[in-house]
Amino acid sequence: MGLIGIVAKRLLGAIPSLAGVVVVTFLLSHALPGDPAVLFAGPAANAESVAQVRSHLGLDRSLPVQFLSYTSDMLHGDLGQSLTTGQPVVTDLVQRLPASLELTAAAILFAVVVAIPLGVLAATREGSWIDHLCRSTVTLAAAFPTFFVALLLVYVFYYLLRIAPEPLGRLNDVYFEAPATITGFYLIDSALAGQWTTFGGALAQMALPAISLGLFALAPIARITRAAMLTALGSDFVRTARACGLSHRKVLVTYAMRNAMLPVANVLGMVFSFVLGANVLIEDVFGWPGVGAYAVKAVIQSDYSAVQGFILMMATVYILLNLLVDLLSIAADPRVRMEG
Amino acid sequence: MSATTQPRPPRSLALLRATRYTLAENQLTLVACGLFGILLLCAVFGAVIAPYDPLATDMASRLKPPTAAHWFGTDALGRDILSRVIVAARLDLGMAVSAVAVSFLIGTALGAMAGYWGGLVDAIFGRLMDTIMAFPLFVLAMGIVAALGNSVLNIILATAVINLPFYGRFARAEVNVRRDLAYVEAARMGGNGGLRILSGHIVRNILPTMAVQASLNMGWAILNAAGLSFIGLGVRPPTPEWGIMVSEGASYIISGEWWTFVFPGMALMLAVFCFNLLGDGLRDVLDPRRRT
Amino acid sequence: MTALAAKRALVDGAAPHAEAPPLLAIENLTLDFRTRQGAVHALDGVSFEVFRGEIVGVVGESGSGKSVLAYAVMGLTDAAGYVRSGRIGFAGRDMLGETAAQLSDTLGREISMIFQSPRTALNPIRRVGLQIADVLLRHGNMTRREAHARAVEALAQVRVPDPERRFDAYPFELSGGLCQRVMIAMAIACTPFLLIADEPTTGLDVTTQAVVMDLLRDQVRAANTSVLLITHDLALAGEYCDRVVVMHAGHVVEVAPVERLLQQPAHPYSALLIGATPGATTRVEDLSVIPGGLPDQRQALPPCRFLHRCTRSDARCASEKLPTRHMGDGHLVRCWNPL
């Protein structure tokens, strides 16, 4: 099976997952005990507005028919109206998505850049201080609630040390002006426009949230990297490489590390699940104007359409991220191509 | 019938010996046991141990730093934080234990059935688990709470649902491995039906490994429940609960009253740490593959 | 003249056997492993020589220390192992005194090794041709393109069909026999003086075994390479080796030219090994059984480690250091009561 064929197969494989996600979100609102009309009308509604919502959303029709109209609305980009902002949910989400994506990307980048070298060093110097540092970091990081870490960092670096800026969002608009929107990512947009002071401001605001979010992901990545490197370094093929006198660097990078990265790619799926979930908590702590903060407000205020839209969006992002990792695995490991 | 009962004393003695060996080997597990004891004490006898009434407000001594009178300081309403942290143990641990118990029982049952019967049962099970895992788990929990209503019971339910796949898949794999083993064949030939074999023989054998999974999962369940209450779901003020206490304390960082959020946060961290270590220790004792 | 060329001239000028200095001279090698239960005495007083252009077999049960010996020569011993005493002389140098950098230069170029389970011994996600090229680039002074061409040549030399296409293959796409040939190609790419083969044919079918062994023998004849063949298969040793070293529990018990060993074994253990090896006409009932098992090498051991399995032992075997009896014609045995 050619490479294109395998990629196509993987892409098609994502469709049942997406379908399942749509079904579950539908069932959550329409099939559970309780009146969906009340759910969508919100806490401030009276009997009249509930009835209005019921007829507007067609909630008096049969379940399969409702599902069909739900799906068709969704495919047309209609996710309902937000009760709190008054705007269509889709508009709200699209507006706020870049902020969340930028934060998530920065967090994962931080986690990978720190965790992988840490894991490699811990494996090559087994038993040394760096190995113990790696193992204790992993154990501790796995126990820390993300929101607590975030608050601790704000307290230490903002309140005590005055290094970090005030945690009030992506950019302090007293000093800086937001860059013109090209990608929606402040760091990329300001760099492209050459507005380096804005870049600095945005980076400073991003630092603590990205680190708090990334610390959570750091633990499993470092642990798997260390374990995978230990396995690789003890493997038969590394022994052969050493027996051929290959240089230390060659053995470490080309023979050991490349093989160790395969299990790391596998664990990334789990890591993304954690990170996309913890995103919500971090945005809440730092006042980050992303979809997570939006969803928190929506859940508290029982703005159900907004919550539902948020869940659909996050699940879709997650499925796409998993697909990306899967494709990277295929590129890295020729044995996967064989199995198809 | 006496032929089917296992000789009791040697097995439990071996287990005891293994436990003592593991505890002696690993001081960290001993520390975790100690911590667990303290947590249990707080959960059961919290109201008695706590120096002050966790709900009693005292506006005159609000936001006082840690002193001899108030070891953990006081919060925005003058309530003693130490008392609140101690009493909160019951709710936090209770939520996590309930959630883990529910997902453990249902997940193991579903997974075992899927692993044993295969075919359509397995296919449906697989689809169900895959669908749950297609969501970022915390996000799904938020959605479940939003749909069912904002209450502690629903927090427990939501945490239970998102943990199902861990137990389900593990149980399925373990049963799959054991399904074709000799003693199962023997039971089948003895005329036992599928369900009986499952419950009688296989499940009893996978229970130790599943118990290890459960203790490792407890930490994650505590974090989940606390996360949900941090963003304002389930638990309402003035109920003392670690997550909501951190959330209340968060507003006071910028004015420097760190004790309002640090102590409940540390309690959370210690509880999770304790269960993670206990899980590792339990695995060393119970998992025959690791026993030396 | 480069150092390598000078070395080759020195060694090449010598005639095979006897008068020529040995290529590999192991003298009284004693090696222990540190474990939680104490030191394991893996090798004790191991001595023998390998000359240019000969195939020396090292035979014995699993656990007799054959592989430990091979790894010690290559400097690839596990971190828990340490040499208590002895010398490993190679082309006049003491291998035990080499630095890591010197060792890295020697391995792959002057001494090479091929391993058991060829498929796991190759990097699973790297094309086999590149793995051969890696060795060439490391030790030879050539460009990538030259290394690629030489690697294809090496594949052809080990008789891999369609070598240009096979250059791009991954190990999982090749059979066990082809993988072993790739490993041999990697090992002989830089024409080493000594090739150590650690159970190279275990796990391969008989036809492939013959192909692999023939390749090794061709290399010996073509480049005057010496081969140290480690195997538990006495029949294989009998067919391909010039001389055989018999090991038991970390001791060398007998060294002899192969025909002499098979016809007139001097050590009781060698005789039992030969008796236990199925030949074309031996019935299963006629195979001899070697009683007992290897002694626990963590304990203090008697001077002769075969003592408790031997029917010819006497008081000297338990108390006095074993002698080295020369039976003539390069035949040595370490025993108080040889056959």
C-alpha cells in the first residue's frame, strides 16, 4: 500500500471518531433526563421563552429527526446562539480560537524542548544527579494540579519577584497595540510586521501561562523519553553500532534517539488530551481570552449552546492533532507503512 | 466442596511477607502509607480534629497570615484555613473514591465481558471507549456536568465516565490474555457457563492488577474533581473543598495573601502524591511479575 | 606510511601459524561481574591464541563464558563487569589498556563482530545499505557517494541478490539469512584482521547456515582474515574450524586442532560434548548425557570447575591448580587425568 493510501486510510479513520463526537454531544443535550428546551433557554428564561426555544429548535419532533437537523445545522456552521454574548456561537469560538491555539502550541513546544533533552540526558547518565532530577521532577509534576502550579508561578514571579507582567491576557493594551491579524497568533503576526516591542510584550504575557500548561505535559514526555532511550541504548542494534566503532554521537542520535522517538510520539496523544483540558484552567487563571475561558463562563451561566459548541470544537481539534501525530509516526517508522 | 477451596494460610502469609519486604525496601512507600493514614484520619474525624468550626466567619480577623492561633492563617471571611483544609479532605477524597469505585466496577465489568465474548460485544465496547477517548477528557467532564446539572453528584458521575476507558481497556486486555489459559478451559469443560467462568475464575485473578490501576487512577480522579470545582462547578461556597478554596484564594495573590491558596493547593498535591506512591507500592506487592 | 598500513605490513609479512606471532593472544584473563548477590566469576585464567588466516572455534554449553569472552575482546563488556587480571594482546597491543577513542577506531576496522539474531541486531528504521555506509564513512576516508558505491559492492560480496535495490531495504523486509549477510557485509566492509562471530547461525535454517559459514570461510581465504567462531554446535565447529577451544564454566579446558579434538579428545568434558552431538548416523539413545549442570559461579569454586560432574576426579582436582598438559601438535588440555 503506497504512502498516499495509508494517509488516506488514516484520514478516513478519523471520520467515525468525528461522528461519534457529534452523536455524543447531541445525546448529552437531547437524550438525558431533563428538558432540552430548558437547557437551551437558560436559567433566566420563563415559561414563554422556553416554549419559544422549544419550537425554534424543533424539540417537539422525534429524536432521529432532531439529530438530522442538528447535524445539518452544524455542517452549515450554525452552532446556535450564545445567551451571554448574544452572538452566534461559531463567531465567538472562531474569534477566540487563535488565542487558545497559540497558548497550547507554546506550551507543547516548551514541554518538548525541555522534556526530551532531559529524558535523553537522564538515560545516558543513568544514576547521576540529572537522572535523579529527571525522575523526581516527573513524580512531582505528575502530582501537581495545573491550576495550583499556575497560581504559584504568578505569586512567585509576578508578586514576589516582579519579573513577570500582570496576568491580564495576551497583551497589555496600555503599553502595546495588537498586531494586524494575519494568522491570529500574536507572536507570528508581530514578528511578520517587524513590531518587535509588541513581540516582546506578547512573549512576556505568554511566558507564565505557557510554562504552567507545559509543565503538566513535561512529566509524561520526559518519563517516556528516558524509558525509550534506556531501551534503545540497551538494544541489540546499538550494540552492533558500537561494535562497528561508530562515533558516540552517531550511536546516540541516529541509532538510539531516532528509535526512542517512536514511543514518545505514541504518548503525545495522551499528552494532548491533558493539555487541551488543562488549557481551560490556565485560561481561567491568567484571564486569557481563549475558548477555554469562554467555556468556563458559559458553564457557570448555563449557556448551553456555547458549552456544546466548545466541546465540539475541542474534540475536533483533538482529533486533528491526533491525526497529525499519527501521520508523523508513519513518516518516522517505516514498519507502520508496511502494516498499512 | 473442600477440593475447590484454596489453602488459606500460606497465601496470605506470602502476601504479608511481600508487603513487609516492599515496605522495608522502599521508604517512600512507607511515607506514602503514613500520609494516607493522615488523610484518612482527616476524612473520617475531620470535624473533631479541626481546631475551629470550618464555617464560622470572623470578619475582624480576616486575611490574617499564619500565626500560632491560626496555623494556616484565615481567609477572606475570617475562617480558619487549617480547619477548612482538614474538613475538606472528606469531600475531596469522597468524590474521588466514589468516582473511582463507579468507573472501576462498571469499566471492569464491561471490559471483562468484551474481552471474554469478543465479537459484537467487543466491537460495541471498542466504539464506546474510542468515542469517550476522542474527547479531551476534562472537556468531556465539563460537558457532562453542564448537561446534567451543577451538583456534586454530577461531578462524581462525570469523573467516573471519563475514567471508564482506563479500566475497561485494561480489564479487556487482561481477560483476553487469560481467556484461553488452561484453568479456564478446565472450567469450561466442567460445564461452567461463560458468565460463571468470568465472575468466578477470571475476574478473581485480574482483581489485584485492577486494584493497582485503581490506586494509580485515584490521584488523577482527585485532580479532575478539584479542577472542576476550581472553575466553579459542583461545589458551592461555603462548603470547604480544596479546589474551591484555591479558587477563592486566587483572587488574593495580587495583594500577597498567599496562604489563602497555597495550603489547600499543597493538600491537593500531597493527596495526589500519596495515592501515586501507594499505587506504585501496591504494584510492587501485588503484581506477581514484579515480585522477586 | 600510515599507522594502519604499517600494521598490515607487519602482520601480512608473517606466514600463517606457528612461527608467526599470534594475531590475538589472550593471557590468563580473569573477569568478574558485580551483582547484588556478590561477584560472579565469569572467566578464570582464560588463555589461548588466534593466528592469522585461521578459524578458531570456541565451544561449550550456554553459560560457559564464550560470549563474555568475545565481548571482553571487543571492549563491549557490560558496565557491571571488570577484568581482575590478564591481558588481551591484539597485533601486539594490550586491548585492555586502550582508551575509548582508540577502541572506537579499532572496532569495525581491525576487529569486527557479528551477532546472533541478525534481525534485531540491525537498526529497524534505517536502510541496511546506509548502515553499511555508516561503517565505511566512519573508518574510511571517502565521500557519501563513494560509501554508497562501496556498500553496494559489500552487499554483492556477501552474495545478496540485486544489491542496488537491496541497499534501500529495511531489515524487516529481509529474511533472517539476508540480514545476517548484511551484518557480515558491515563487519568485513573495512577488511578487519579478526572477525568474531557469536553464534552467527543459531536460528537460521540449515541451508542458510551453510551459506553464512561459506561466506566467512571465503573471507578468510580471500583476505587472510582470522575468525573466532563462538558456537555451541560442535558439528558446525567440526566442519569449519581449524582449531577448537573448549570452554567450561569460564575455564578453557582444552585447545586442539579440530580433527584431533574430534578423534582423540583429552578432556572428559570434550568427550561428553562430542558424544552429545548428533551425527548423521547416531541414534538418540546413543547420545551421551552430561550429568549435572554448570556450577554456581558466585561461590568460591575448586580449581577444576568440572569436578562435580567428572567421573575421573581425584584429590588433586579439588586442591591444586590445574596443570597445562601438552599432548603434542598444538593440543593442550588442562586436566589431572586426561583421557
